[in-house]
Amino acid sequence: MMLCLLVYFCTLTSSKQERRARERQNRKERLRRAARARQPSRPSKRARPARARRAERPLMDNAIVIEPRTIPKARLWTALAAILLGQFVVAIDLTVLNIALPEITRELNPASDQLLWIVDVYSLVLAGLLIATSSLSDRLGRKKTLLTGFLIFGIGSVLVMPVDAPEQIIAIRAFLGIGGAMIMPVTISMIRSIFTNPKERTVAVAAWSAVSAIGMAAGPLIGGFLLEHFSWHSAFLVNVPLVGAAFVLGAFTLPEVRLKNPGRFDLPGSVLALAGMVALLWGVKHLAAELALDTAGAAALAAGIVLLALFALRCLKSSNPLVDLSLFKSTAFSAGVMATMACTFALAVLLYMLAQWLQLVNGDGTLESGMHLIPMSVATLVSSLGAASLAMRFPARHVVAAGLAIAAAAMIMLFFFRDDLSLAPVIASTCLVGLGTGSLAIGASLIMAETPVEKASSAGSLQEISYDLGNVLGVAILGSLASVIYRSELSVEALRAMGLDGQTIDAAQQSFAATAEIATGYGLPELLGHGIDAFNDSLVITCLIGGIIILAAAVAVWKLVPARLKVTESEGAEPAEAPHPSSSPKSAEPAT
């Protein structure tokens, strides 16, 4: 989040003359379009009805090439289905592995550092390649890039079958990260390119946002169901039919989109972005795992910050940057990115802690714990689609800020149940969180609505980086804080009074799972009760902090987003189609 703020304030120092020149150019363009709209059209003997003309509109822009130039409405929405399938697969892969880890550990017996790499390598590769793959998609074509990502994801998921060593699964997870990096930014940039009608684009982005949130929440449910009936390999194989369907649908329905003049690919810049992002995330994860100022982790964190700062300076000075950071000059764009990162930061630790609470404290099995998260997924789906409807009637900042405020209140409310935390308030809180965070669909629409179509790949990569950074930093920072709170609640004096020695006390303080195992083995129900109280405190306090962060994001959205901005309206919309002489004037509508 600090990196986004740094870039935002750097870009604000740019010359105002450039902004004024763009405004003058936009006014001239609108005048030219208005003049063309006033010119009478020649009726054609073979003219199609207005409904047919609206169902197949040209998808062309001066800066991009889209083939085919026209696309029927039915094909357009089928293409969206392919995009959403791909996004869903990547989203569930962020959380489904957590359920399979215990079985993978028992079968492959990885060392502690290998286990860490099994978990982390996917997100490291994914985050490191997001910028490079989104830029390459402008040159190679977004359809080709997306279909290649589907193919890589499917092949990597099948390769897990003969795995019998930790090194092999680490390599497969890295391979899947490459596929994910080719899918995630291209899905949203493709939506920005092919949905030219602002209202239709808002609905499409809302569906994309809902699928992303539902995929992350549904990962534990899907993983729990599969592991109840199959081996841990099924957590990977579930990807195959999904990406297969997405590949077939995409091959026949997606148009090809690329820039007319993309310029040279910035290879040094892509290396800087890759190295900086990997170093930053690895450093944060390493420090969080050690819960101390480890030299290797601190050095990696510092190196990552320096490399990313150099990358940002290179982009700001380049006439053809790998990612266009000038997008942050738009306060609405900046607000959308910050809201996305803040919400993902808080939600990541909520899902991380709840998965443990449901199984260890509430006594759920893997499948049952996943089922208890279904209400949150349903609430998110309903809210995302409802937010799109609200955005057609009210300004965007009202919808986003109100939704974030609801989510913040829902997380904070758990603090008031710290002395008697039960399933009922947890379910109520997660449902309200789902309802509130559905407004992120409009946050995503803010990002895309403020982005010129030729810069959609840059916007897509920045949005996906905000998701990935928020997820990693949330679990690392707030998860570490939860560990510190848990250890402090399990005081050494209280444990010694129960008759435990120093080594056992140290083991009990590592996690609640270890505490529960020791309490069962030693026959100490008071130790188990003490551990439950400590874990409840760590959960509600981290949720309190996460709620405050989301509330701060709501205030930022309210301050930064223009009061009258609506994502369903476009200043640069094309003029209305000239109606056929025999048709009613009401039949003409904007051809965007």
C-alpha cells in the first residue's frame, strides 16, 4: 500500500500543462463527434433494424486492433464466461492448497524450508511476472496470452500425478504461477477492451470481481470436499476441466486484442520488476515466519524496495513504459487500487484465521469448515451484482464507501464477542463482510473506467498486483501479529503452573494446534481452555485492526473519488446512431 501511495504522490508532481493539453484535446474530440452526429445519414435499402445494429457493434479504437471488428452480443457474453472461468481457477488456487498441505506433508515429508517454498513459490512467481506478461499481451495479443495461460495451467495441474518428491511439487507450483500470471491481468484488461458500453462493462467487471472473491472463499470448501473422497492430487486436478472449458470457449468466442504501436518490450524493466517483487514478498514472508529481524529477510526486503523504486523511476521517465504509472494521476484510479489492496489485506487474514478457528476451536472437519464459509460467498455474489445496479443510480463513491464501511463494521463487531466467541456471530460477521466487500466490484470498475483502452493491460497488472500484495502482506503482517498475541496470552508462568517444562511450553506457544495436541496428550483441559481463549483474542484483535484498515480505505474513497462520478457514464461516448427514417427516434441509442 505504501508503494502505491509513493507512486501516487510522485505522479502528482508532474506538470499540469500535460493534463490541460489532454483536456483541450478531449474537448475538441467531443466537438468533432457532435458534428458528425448532426450530419444526416443516408438510408440504405438493405438497412438492418435498430435492434440488429445494436446487437453487433464495432469494437475499434484508434490505439488498438480488435479482430473481428464486430461481435454479436451473444458471443460477447459467452466470451465473458470464458474469462470468468479462467479467473475462478486462479482464485481458488490461492487458497485450495492450504487444505491439502497436511496430507502433502504426510506423504512427501518435506523439510520445513521446502514446505515454505511449496506454499510461497506460486505467489512469488505470479506477482513477479504480472507486469511482464500484461505488457507482452499488448504485443502478442491478449487472446493468445490468455489461451496460453489456460494451457500452462492445465498442463501443470496434470503433471502433479507422478509427483513423489517435494522438489517436484515446488517446480509444478512455479509453473502454475507462470500460467496464473498470464491469466490474471489479461482477464480484466480483456473486459475493458471488448465491453465498450459503460453499463455492460460495469456488469461484466462486477461479475469478474464476484468470481475472484468467491473463488478465494470457495477454495477451502472445494479442497475439503475433494480430500474427503480423493487424494491430495485432486486439489490440483480440479483445475483441468475448468481451464479446459475456458480454453474451448475462449478459442471460439474471444476476439484478439493488441496495440497498434506497442513499442519495444522493456526487458531490463521486466527484470527489475520480477527481481524487486520476488525479493519484497520473500523478505516479508521470511520475516513473518521468523517473527524476528532476521538478516536474510531484512536484506531481501530492503533489496525489493530499492529495485521496485528503480523500476518506478524507469517507468516514469520512459516514453514507452512497461507499466504506465501516470494512471495514478487519476484520483479515482488511485482510490480503486488502494481500496482493493486494503480489503484484500484484511480479508486474507480473516480467511486464514477463520479456517483454523472453524477446525481447531469449533471442531469442524475440512468439508464442514468450508460449508460454513458458503454464506459469505453467497453474500459476496449477491452484493457484487447488486452493487452494479446501485452504481447505475448513485455515484460510485457512495456505493464503494458505504460497502467498505459495512465490511469494516462487520469485522470490528467480532471484538465485542471476544469473551464468548461462537459460531453464530462468526457467520453473521462473515455474511456482512461479504455484503460489504461486494462493493469492490465498483472499485474495479473505477479502475477500468478511468483507464484508456490502450492502457488496459497496465491497469490490469496494477490491479492484480494490489490483490496479490494485499493477500501476501495481510497473511504475513496480521498473521504474525496474531502469533505474537497468542504467545503473549499463553504466559510462561501460567504454563509452568500446569506442570509443563520449558521445551513443552515453547512448543505450546507455537500455535493453537500444538497447544491442543499437548493438552490432549497430557490430559490438561485447562490448557486447552486457555489456548482457546488466547486464539479467540488473536482472531478478534486482528479482525479489529483489519476493520480499521478497511474503514480508512472507505474514507480515502470518499475523499478521492469525484462526487458525481458514475462508472456507467462515459464522457467520451460515441454519438447516437442515426435512426433509420422508418424507425422511431426512441430506437436510437448510444453506440459506444
